[in-house]
Amino acid sequence: MPVPPVTLPRVTALVKQAIPRVLEGVIAPLVVFYVALAVLGLTGALVAAVCWVYGGVAWRLILRRPVPGTMVLAAIAITARAALGFWTGSEVVYFLQPELGTICISMAFLASVRLRRPLVQKLTLDYIHLPSAVLRHHRVRRFFARITLLWAFVLLANSAMSIWLLLSQSIGAYLVIRTCAVAVVSGAALAISVYAFRRCLRRLTVAVPA
């Protein structure tokens, strides 16, 4: 099958596109939660965080704009966190909530591979346009399935490590060690993903900028 040429945007361009979406779908809900927690308490914080994420999704649907994959994942995570928060009514379990959300996201990654709709493909298409001929190629389909599985297990590993640290270390040590460890593991997985993606496209004789 002939594959049309595709030029990947430079890393700086991808970062500029990614920052607003990550801020809206990941960082902003956390900020909203912490501010509302200080002002309104746990229940108010949970309601505020849920309203922020689902309000953003609803706004895009009303305007008929595509919903970024980061917002879909944020909605999954905030739903799990809010459910646990309302059920327990305790701030002590708050540090466990992100891990529950991460586990739910990893399960969604695994399910998407089973359904042949790998989530990494959706996330990639939020930032990079790929022609349909490229997306239909068996090498590209296989790549997205494998990378989605990689990230599913990375997320599970991060959650298992975080829960173990939370139960075995002080909160101060937990925050420092977890932040560093998750950054290292996720950074390595991201580097592998980018390298594998470029390698996959090169095998399709796709033009990639140096």
C-alpha cells in the first residue's frame, strides 16, 4: 500500500500545543480541587473539580469541537476520585484517590487495545495529523496497540509504587520519592514512545525532520 509522505512537527511545536491542553485537563482540576478544599471543604472540592472537568467537556460538545484525549482521561480519573471521596468522606484517603484514577485509566488503556481503538492513537491525533492511509497501515496499527499496552503497564507500575510508598513512608518522603520516581519512569516511557514512533514512520518511508 503506498503511504503518503508525512512530516512530524518539531518538538517545540508539540510542546506549545500540549501545554494548554495539559493545563486544562490535568493541572487545572488539581488547582481547583485544592483551592476549593481550603475554602469549601472536601465535599465542595469534589463538586468543584467534577464540575470543572465535565463543564469543559460539555462546552466543547456544545461548540462541536473535538474533546482532547487528555480531557477524556481527566474525566475518568476525576469520576473515580470523586466517588471514593464521597463514599469515605475523609481527607486521609485523598492521596489514594489519584492512584485509583490512574488504575482506572490503565484499565481503559487495556480495554481500548482489546476494542482495537488504542487510546494512545487518540492522544497522538490530538497533536499530530496523520493521513488515513498511514493510520490504516498494519505497522502503525501494531505500533499504537503496543505503545498503549506499554503505557497501561507504566501507569499500573506507577500506581503500585505510589501506594506502597504511601503505606510505608511518611507523607513528606512519599511526596518527594513518588514525584521523582514517577517522573523518571514516565520520562523513560515517553522517550521510548517517541523513538518507536519515529522508527515506525521511517519504516514507512515517512519524512521525519532531523
